Amino acid sequence: MKLVARVKLLPSPEQAQALQANLKAQNLGRKGSARRARIESTPICFRAHAAQPFDDRCLSWQMDARTVSIWTVAGRMKNLGFTSSPEQLKLLAECRQGESDLTCQDGQWYLSATCEVPERVENPDPAGWVGVDLGIVEIATTSTGDRFAGRHLNRQRRQQSQLRAKLQAKNTKSAKRVLKRLRRREARRARDVNHRISKRIVERAERTDHGIVLEDLRGIRGRVRQAK
């Protein structure tokens, strides 16, 4: 939802708690190390356009007037107008819960609100079924002819594997930190690809009033007679 005012951001308690948790777990170096000393001596601050979370104590919504009130370092800023599509406004009025995130993108300010949407009632009598076959080269193939290739993801995995081999050969502390960061990045990338593919399959099945059937791989090791 687009805001029509620019506000100054405050560091959040969540960021301080995350820093203390990382220090306690020694994720930022052991006690006495130069890296840990540098991080502990650096004041907590936000990047210029980092997202800022607000709970209901610091940000209040006035849905009838289409305005929000935000607490800032300059005091509470009131009557900040916002706009969105009719569907999102209805979802915001009926299902908003928890905190909202204030972000700046391309010079425009947006509020991302958390909404708790109730689960839809399952269709007990679908018009048909869509079979989904899972694989590696083709991440998912449906019985309707849709194919979701994993070539791009597999190519990135091969590149990451070569980079990991080089870093593991170095076997230094900095190389191990980079390896940990790359592992998390690769996991996030794969999770995002799988989420987008599953979302497209569900949307198409819902649009055509079909159910979804996944392959059953239980006991496949006992059924397959092929060599290892």
C-alpha cells in the first residue's frame, strides 16, 4: 500500500535481540576475536532503505478514512493516506493481524501488512484431477501437459558446487563463513522456486475446479528392480 509521506526510521528491538542471539551463539566470532569486537563496538543502525517493522502500538490503521498513524522520532505522524486495489483493501479490513513492515522502493513508500486468511473449504466433488509427477530435470510435470523445468536451478547448483570445492580447499575461517552464507542462499533459492511452481499448479487447479494428486513414492526402493 503506497504512502504519500516520507518518515524517518527507528532501529527496532527485534534487530537488537537478533544481534544478541547471534553473539550468544558465537555466530559472529568467539569472545576476544577481532570480528566480534568490531561488531560489538558498532552501534545498531538501519540501512537507508531497510524495512522497518511496526506493531499496533506504533502504527494504527484508520480504514474508513484510508489513513494511517505512525510513531517516528519526530513524534506521531497522523493522517498519512494510503491506497491499494479493492481486493487488498477488503483483505486488509477483514484479516489484518500482527505487525506491518514499512519499506521504500524506487522512492515510493509501501506498507506490507500481515493478514491471517482463513482456509478455504475443500471441494468434496472436484470436476477432475490433475496428476503431478516430481523429478529433477523437470521439477514438476502435470497431467495437463504443463512442465516446470529445473535446468536453471540445476545450473546454479553446479556453479555453487564448483565454488564450494574451491572454498573448501582453502579451509580458512573466512572461507567457512562464505560457505555457510552460500548454503543458506542456495536453500532460499530452491525454496522460492518450489513455492512459485506449487503456487502456479494450485492456481490452475483451483481455476478449473480440479483436485491435485501427487505421486506416492512410499516403498519405491522395494518396488524398483533397477541396479543402484
